Amino acid sequence: MGETWKQGTICVQGGYSPKNGEPRVLPLYQSTTYKYDTPDDLAALFNLQAEGYIYTRIGNPTIAAFEAKFAQLEGGVGAVATASGQAAIMLAILNICNAGDHLLCASTVYGGTYNLFAVSLKKLGIEATFFNPDLPAAEIAALAKPNTRLVYAETLGNPAMNVLDFAALSQASKELGVPLVIDNTLATPYLCRPFEHGANIVVHSTTKYADGHASAMGGIVVDGGNFDWTNGKYQELVEPDPSYHGVRYVQDFGAAAYIVKARVQLLRDYGNCMSPFNAYLSNLGLETLHLRMERHSQNALAIAKWLEQDERISWVNYPGLASSDQYERAQAYLPKGASGVLTFGVKGGLEQAKAFIENLKVAALVTHVADARTCVIHPASTTHRQMTEEQQRQAGVTPDLIRLSVGIEDVEDLIADLNQALSGGKQYAHHRG
């Protein structure tokens, strides 16, 4: 269904196709369990010989429809939804990394991802080397070790807002014979489809733009089905799995080997699954993703242009600006818009930045990014606080950096709010709050 649909149609109707007399809207199946008539029916499910649902930790009809829609949006062969974006990243890595393995990761990733790789996974025996994503492919590949299992990066760095050089990272990954894993959260599949640019696995925090309303935590792993797991490096996908009746993932599931293993082995054992209710809410969010991403991108570009001309602002970073050093790459990989997040510095340093944030009336100070409401945060003291100042700078975070997640409100109201906040909270006359 929908193999030739464009993204907007997939957003609205992908993943769920009601039969005669069934609900037009995807139902919420708020059940942990499923009834079967015979022991053989259930045994066939446990043996992965039949389609159906064993237990909601592993699969559920509402979650499955959400996963199918997301896989369709990204152009993948399958997806697994998780409890959060962090859970999706962890599942994606642990599906092919064991104690003693190594991964390469762009230094500009979100602070929570950096901490997961640099601290928590290190405790499990998985080592990460962080690299400047603007390095040439050969220099990135030179950082690899014999036990390197993947290359990881973000389409849009958070909060550096650097646009990934897919060509270089794809080339480096292919030279190493390892998959390229991409966090596509801030771009969304509406603005960029990483599989079309050499990625093999895509992850999202669906808590962000996918849900779009700051109401449902979630994450998702999408399998591109375009990596050769039989190249000798990934025997856990080739050899029999003793924890699952000796199933051979590549032999039994072909292009979907990676994502099937992620579900029946890792989701089963770790239990970091999405709830049916959150899948229901997130699916509702996806129905307007295409409309929202257009508005987010339009508003962010208008605000970036306004900030760029304001003498109270020391610098502005938004890939959609013609003056940005990321502009050409954004035009290549994000032709429909550069998303809704931008960063900037306020003249006067940290204290002036704090005063600006406190004066905002429409934009809110929250630990979040990428939903319908405009919000703001100071990453150096919050989302990237666990890093040293040098690590922060490598991630694109300076002490004066303010991250603005531009919502879908009327842009005139947003600009007026920024203006009054920069003026000390004295010029905002028409706030409707």
C-alpha cells in the first residue's frame, strides 16, 4: 500500500489500511495480551513462523501501524518503536555492538547521546571515538579500529545545527564495511531521507517533531535493508541465535534481518518498548508532520533573517541562511527547508543571555526541542552540562549559545516577543497570552 505515495499522503494514511467496516482512524489497542485458540497457534508465533502478537512488549497493533508508517516515510524495510529516543539509540547500537567493540561518532551529536556513548556504553565495554564530522572521508576512516562496528552521526547536529556531509560519511562507512547510523530527529523524513544518501540505519526521538505536541515520549529505529550483514563482521546476524530457537536472521528474514533481531532479541530482553497510547498519540502527530515542518522551516528562516540584522545579536546560526557556511549543504540535503531550530548569541555574554530568556513571554524555557510551541534553552548549562568546556566546543556549544526551537505560531508574534525580550521586556504590547 502506498508504494508511490508522496510524503504528505504517507503522513496521513500510511501504516494503517482499514478493511470493510473497520474503524477509519487507527484504533488504540490498549492491551498487553492476545488470545489464541490452540497451543499450536501461539507456538507458531514464538517460532516466528506466523504473523501476530505475542505480548505488547514485543509488538502491538497500534504500535505496529505507527512503525509501518515511519518505515514508509523513511523508505526502510521495517522499524521498531521504543520508549524514548535514548532507548532507540541504545537499541540500535547494542543490536550490533558487544563488549570489546568500538564505534565512531560525530562530535556534534546531542549531549545525551554523547554521554550514552562516552560514559554508559563504555561501562558495558563498548568504546567510542568522536570525530569532527567535517573531516574528509579518509581521515574519518583512519580513526577506525579492527573492532569498529558502525559510524554514527546526526543529519542536523543538536545544537550545532551543522548539516551532515553524507557523501563523506557514507564513503568512510563503505570503506570500513560498517553501517552508517543516522539520527534524523531534527530533519524528520519529510525534510531528509538518509537512506537516499548512503545511511543504513536511522533513529529518531519521536518525542520531538514526529509527535510534535510534547505529549508523548518515544523513539524509533528504522532499518534501510541496504547493508550486507554477511561481510564477516556481524556473525550474530548470520549464525544461529541460541536465545531464539537457533533462528538465523539473514537467512530467515533477508533484508529485514537487523530489525527483526532488534525486536525479537533486544526488545524482548531489555523491554524498552513504546506504550500503545504513546504510539497512538505519535501517529496522530505524524498525520500533520508535512504541514508542520513547512511552517517550522518558514518561521525559523524568517526569525533567523530578523536576528541577523539586529545589532543586539552577536551571531546567528541557521543552515537556511544564505550567509551560513552550511547553506550549500542544506540546499543539497534539505531542499524543502532547514527545520525549525536555530542558535544565536546575545551581545553582553551569559548574563545578558539569561536576562533575555527570562523576559520572553511567548517562547518558554523548557528542556525540550522540536514541537509546535516555541521554546528556548541555554545548552551549556543544561543539555550539555555534563561535558567539559572543550567537549562542548567540539559539539558546537559555546557559553553564549541560545537554542531557539521555533514553533508554528504566527511569526509576527514570535519576532515581537524576541524584540521585547532583547529590549528588557518593555516593548511587547500585543501579547495575547
